[in-house]
Amino acid sequence: METVIIQSLKKVGDKGPMKICCILCDQYFTPDKKQVKQIRKHPHRIILCPECHERIADRVRKRKRQQPLNRHPEG
Ligand SMILES: [Zn+2]
């Protein structure tokens, strides 16, 4: 009977909706197809829910605006 349970678990894991806990807001969300691929490739990578992702992306954008780029591409 044990094998039956394992099989059903595997099925759920493969086809059931994947849920991920966001480390910032502790809310569970369902990742989209791209994210699912990323998570399977890099299981230890931190994935944020869309809301937190937006928030952080916004912050980064503002920071980049504040810090002018002083790069010298030719040395
Ligand atoms: Zn979040």
C-alpha cells in the first residue's frame, strides 16, 4: 500500500499547482511557468511574490537614478 501513496504524491508534485512562500511577506503564491522552470533549475534561489518583486524593482530603479553611472568603457 505504501507504493500507492508514493505514486499519488508524485502525481500531485508533478501536476498540482506549485506554491511558494515569499520570504518577504510570508504569503503563498503560485509561480508562473517561467518561475517554475527557474525554481526547478535553481531550487535554492530566492523567489519573491509578484508584489514584492515589483516593490524591489521599483526601489532598484530609483537607486540607479540617484547614482550616476561613472563608467569609463575604454579604461
Ligand atoms: Zn512577497
